[in-house]
Amino acid sequence: MLSKSATMMLGLINKQPQNAYEIIKTLEFMNVKWWYNIADSTVYSTLRTLDNKGLIVGVSEKNGNMPFRTVYSITDRGKEELKGTLINSILSFDYDTNVFSIAAFLLDFFEPKEQITLLENRIEILKKYIDGIEKWISHPDGKTTPLHYIITVERMASLAKAELSGTNKLVELLKMNQKGN
């Protein structure tokens, strides 16, 4: 499974070949830093790592008087890694909400019907997760379970419910968009 930064880089390169500077500018333009801050140095080191692993390939280009720049394209192996990571990120729940946020940001990797199917599967997973947490919350052993454990688990349930609500809204919007096209 790819790191969050690697997932973001591969997703952006999958949309169109880019160099490091273009990726940094895209991240700035889309205000990604407000929910997942990727340092410029991380962009460069992640691209090097992805290139070394054969997930992207870089080609040096010269544009006028500008210095040479390396433009990266995703390889077939990179697309497979990206697909696997996105599916795993959608079909699991992680308290690091950036994992799903990045997958949702790159959801257009999949065809519209597949997007909805993946998200509906996520909804079922989240419902089961929430149900399990709520069963534990409603039956804690008050004599041996410290109050801060119970409150922490309740907080975890709140996060899962927020993810469920957001995923439901996303499915609703995708379905509306599909009907409009």
C-alpha cells in the first residue's frame, strides 16, 4: 500500500503527466494544504521514490530558455498500485481521515458506477463498525472500564459517524451527477 503522499502524487500524475513544480502548484491551487499539508521537499523525495520503484517514469524536457525539467508519467504498475491503494482506502476506516480524503479526492480514477459501488460498500463497512462500537458503549463494564476509555470510544464512534455522513453525501452527489449526464 502506498503512503498518503505517494497516493496523491500518483493520482495527480495519473490525471496528466507533470513535473514536480506543476504538482506543487496544483496542490497549492486546489488548497490541499488546508487538509493535508505536503511539503515541497516531500513532493521531490516522493517522486524519486516512485521513480525508483518503477511506478512512474520521468523524461527530461527542455522548454525554451528554461532549465531542463523532468516530466513524470504513471506506469501500468503505478496504476495498479494506485488502484489497490485507493480501493483499500475506500473500503476501510482509518482514524487518520486524510487516508479517505485523498482517496475521495482521486475518486475519478474509477468509472462513475464503480465509484458509487465502492462508496456504498464503504457505507456498509462504516455501519457495521459503528454498530460494533455502539454495542460496546451500551454494555461497558462500569466497574472495570475507566470512564476515559468509554469517552475515547464514544469519540471514535463520532468520527466514524462523521465519515458515514460524508460518504452518504458523496454518494448522493455522484448519483445526482450521473442522472444529470
